[in-house]
Amino acid sequence: MRRFLTILWRTVVLGFRRNRSPQDYLDMQRFIAETTIDDLDRRGLDLGEMAVLELASGGGGYSPALHARARRFVATDLRKLPEFPDGVPFVQTDVTTLPFDDDTFDLIYCSSLIEHLDDPTVMLREAARVLRPGATLFLSFPPFWSLFLIGGHHFKPWHLLGERVAVAVNNRRRGESIRGYHEAYGPYGLHPLRIRDARRLLVRAGFEPGEPFVRFLPVNTARLPGLLADLLTWHVCFVAAAPAAVAQPEADSRVGVAT
């Protein structure tokens, strides 16, 4: 209980500070990554024995912790941001066409990405391809309708009144002229994603998702029925097993990750 209260307090403090500066945001992500890695270790996933791929690393807040703990690690994103930490392996790529050989990685770390993709199935199938058979995808995201902190992202709390109201208020407050959620966050957009939808997408891509759980919390609100799970869950997590085998393409010129 003491550990839970310490983590909860630290998360809340860092969460409220995250918008003060880019460094505050990275500090929050680094703490989340370190704590999540410890949670994965308790679930029998030892990153020290794994080749780990991070999807959508952004400014690299999670990346140093993953790099420090993994046997082998590479971060990816559409572009390398100026604040991305030196010395951490990085490959610039789109998540829908990963430049890695089949069966390369033991674990993929994918946090706060799936809700920004128009068709997450393409990304999930690529993840399945580059994971070794039976390897692990760690997938987490804030349910769009969550009442806490990051539900609705920067449209909160107006997203609870519908997209038209949320977009109008956002444009007035931020001086933007977006026409809908799909135009938020530059090339990514934002798509209202529910917990049950994410599970369905994982299954469709061939993964075997375990029971969803809530980041850091001892009470698993993700198990609640229907919309209650989304409303009361601040950040849901899935640990999903990759398919036992993925069909091989006829020809593949993509390269693997150097050891």
C-alpha cells in the first residue's frame, strides 16, 4: 500500500507539472516508464533478457529507461525531435511500415499511440510481424471518455459534450482552425477509443490480449462493465501475446536491428 500511495502521489504531482516545460513532461514520462518496467517485471517480463522496440517515442521521455533496462533497444517515430536524448538508438519510420526483419523483437512498448491512428490494425499487424512468435506487445492508452487527467486529451472536459462543442471551444481557446478530432495533433489526429475497441483490434490483428489493467492502480476499473470502465479508468494497459506464427512475405528487403 505504501508503494501504491507513493507512486500515486508522484504521478499526480508530475501530471500537474507536465505542461510547465518540455523537461517537466519528459520527467513525468521517465517516471512512468520506470514504474511500468517494474510492473512488467513483476508479471514475468524481464527486459534485461529482451530485444525491445518502442513505437512513437516522441521526445524520448520513456526511451532512456527502456534503453537502460533492455538487453537491446531501439526507439522509433516519424521524426527525431530535438530533445530526444543522445546515446539512445533511434530509427525514423512510420509505424505502419517498420524497417525491421520478421521475428526481431521480444517486446514492443507502445504507449499513447493507438488512439492517434486512423487504422490501428495496420500498426498492430506490423507489430505482430516484427515480434517473435508468442512475444509480447505492451499497449497502453487513456480511454477517450475517461474523467481523469488526460481523457479527451486537450479537448477535455468539453469532449464530454460531443465533438462539435469540443472542437469549437478548442479553436477559440487555442486559436486553431481544426474541423474535427481527426485533425488534432498534426499527422496523427485523435480518435475516440474505448477499452473494448482496443481489445477487439488486438484480437483482429492476431494477438491474445490478457485482461486489461490500470496503470499503477491496485483497483482494476478496466474490468467494470461497459462505459463505466472507460469513465473510471485513467490509463488502461494490455499485455498481449503475439501470434504463434506470422505469414512470411515473398520478398523482404528490410533490415534487422544491429546487435
